[in-house]
Amino acid sequence: MKVLMINGSRRDAGCTYTALSLVAKELNAAGIETEIMNVGSRVMKGETKEAVKEALAVMKEADGLVIGAPVYYASPAGEALMFLDRFFWDGGDDLRCKPCATVASARRAGTTATLDALNKYPTICEMPLVSSSYWNMVHGFTPKDVMQDLEGVQIMETLGRNMAWLLKCIEAGKAAGMEPPAYTKKTLTNFIR
Ligand SMILES: Cc1cc2nc3c(=O)[nH]c(=O)nc-3n(C[C@H](O)[C@H](O)[C@H](O)COP(=O)(O)O)c2cc1C
């Protein structure tokens, strides 16, 4: 089994990456492969389209998704949103019914508003949200700060274990013949017709 992890920060090895690594460590300990893709820096270089294509190719085979973003002005960083808007628009069947977790990293404030925005993506794609012992956030300006945020570290580790458990439950369900419900074509209305 594999989980794709999206680092929406322009800093490839910053706080968001550190938080994702903590989640990855627990998934790996449970025998689940992880791949962290640094997409924020790709967006900064004008490579959004390529990054989305590469991430979707990985997502096709992946069983779960973790999205991480730093908080900028109390919202997800623009680079993360730019990537996510395209990734989820094009994702379709490769996302449906696969568990997803979202993670926010901030120095101090804006984490819950950021998680609220991030959670909007998987919850319109029939993806079960994975939770932890608190909202999925870490605090820090540097990776060292994040590692000193003991509660944040614990939240990430618990998140990784919870995601591993859910993935294994889904796998066991499939082995017992429990497939995801059939896709229902969306009825799109615009309140006029
Ligand atoms: C442009 C900008 C805006 C930021 N806005 C906030 C903010 O609103 N609240 C906050 O707590 N931290 C804010 N920060 C700090 C980052 O969210 C924080 O350092 C985060 O952990 C960085 O993650 P990263 O290293 O993965 O990029 C901001 C940083 C930048 C560069």
C-alpha cells in the first residue's frame, strides 16, 4: 500500500515537510509506503501543470493522500491552493473513496481556517477524512520549532497510525468482498435550471 503526501510549501524541507515526515514515519512503521512530493516550490517555478500531472500519476496507484500546507495570512499558502485546484479538478476516479488527511503548519494562528479550506477538497471527492487526537496542526517557524511542539508531534504520529489502521481496514474489507459503492454521476444544477 502507498500514500501520496503533498507538501504545498515553497520550502522543500521546512515545517510542513517535517510534519508530513512524522506522519510518514508511522505509516512506514505499519508497512505502508509513502512518497512526499514538494509541489509548492514547483508552483513557484511555474511548473504547476507538470507537478499536477506527476502527482496524479502517483495517485492512480496510491491508496491514500495527505495534503500539507503552511498558513499564509490565516489561509493555506497560495502555492498550495494553486496546485490543489488543478489536482482535485483533474483527479476524479483516482481520488474517490481513498482516505485523505490534511495538515496545517503555522507559526501561531490561522490553522483552523486553513484546515477548513484544505478539507473542502477531499470532501467533494468522496474521500474519507482521517483525523487525530486534535486538529491536524503543528506550530513553528523552523523544523526545529516543529519538533519542539510536542503536542503537534504527537498529533502527527497519531494521525499516521490512524491512517494506517483505516487503510488496512479498507484492504481487509476488499479482501472480504466489500468494494466501494458504485459511482453515481453527479447531478449538477445552478439554481436556475
Ligand atoms: C507570507 C507568509 C505568511 C504567513 N502567515 C502566517 C499566518 O497568518 N499565521 C501564522 O501563524 N504563520 C504565518 N506564517 C508563518 C508560516 O505559516 C510558518 O512558519 C509555517 O510553519 C511555515 O511552513 P513551511 O516551513 O513548510 O513553509 C507566514 C509565513 C509567510 C512566509
